[in-house]
Amino acid sequence: MMEGADQFCPIEPGSPLASPEFEAFYRLWDTARGDAPLPHMRALQPASIPPRFLPHITVIGVENDATRFVIRLAGSAIREIAQIEMTGWEIDEEHSDPIELNISQASLDRMKWAVANRKPYCLGAQARWSERDMLSQRTLVLPYAGDDGRVQRFLTLNDLAIAEDPCATCAARNCAPKLRVASVH
């Protein structure tokens, strides 16, 4: 996969997902939402997540009218594989810790898209935030709403591997390269 050739896959109900693990994780989210468009963030309880997923998750807070995103929790497998601690990272229009903003712009655009559209997505990309060459990621990103119905948190399941193309084994194959986001509001 060439640098910048991120794959962005909006998830619709019934869409095939990249792996059986992503399918199982999505079902937990889908069950938590019931008949609502999104599950409430009260349903986001890391202690209730099956232990096999915990090392591979991140919890991301949506702040400041969806202009700032903060990684509140990053699983141990992410730290071990990527050789970097992500808990506490902030991404917004002015900075992103600890990487250059132009590298983070795609992440920012995808999260803003999910806030505006209130939908989950999957992504495949080189893990340019890591210090490891050739580390790629497939990530399932699931939004959770607050009392006002707006997206307040993301729960992600991350599949990290040393690979040129993280999407090579994906069953979905419905991705679109590069996302352009005009506005969140």
C-alpha cells in the first residue's frame, strides 16, 4: 500500500466486515444500540468487553464540538506491537501528538465523517503514527452517542500487522480510497 492510500469503508447494516473478529465486535455494538441509531455511551464499559478484544481496543473521546479527539484508552497489544503509548494522544486542527498533523489529517477527516454521519467505519492503512516501518492497521471504528444523541466516543478494534496491504485479506472489498470531509456541522 502506498503512503496516503488509506482505505475507508463506511459500514452499513449487513455489510461484510474484514474478519470474524471484526464481525463479533460489531455484533456487540449492534446489540448495545438495539433500535437506536447508535448505542449510548453508558453502554461503553470496557469491563464488559470480552477479554480477547481488550488488548486491541482504543476508546477515543469526542470533544469541543467534534473538533478535538483524545485517545482515552489504548490496549496493551497496540503498545507492544507499535512500540508506542497512545493513551492521552490528542488530534485536532492545530496539533496531533506525537506525529505531524499532515499525517493525522486522514484520521481527523474520518472521525469527523463518523460524527456527521453517525455511522461506523473500517479503515486500512499504513500505521504512520507508529515508529515501525511496514506496520499496517485495519481498524473498526464504532461511534457511541451521549444524552443529546451526538457522537461522544469511539470504540475501535485494531488489527495491527507487518504487511504492505492491510486490506489484502478483507472480505468486504467495498472501500473507497481517500475521504474528503467538507464539514461536520
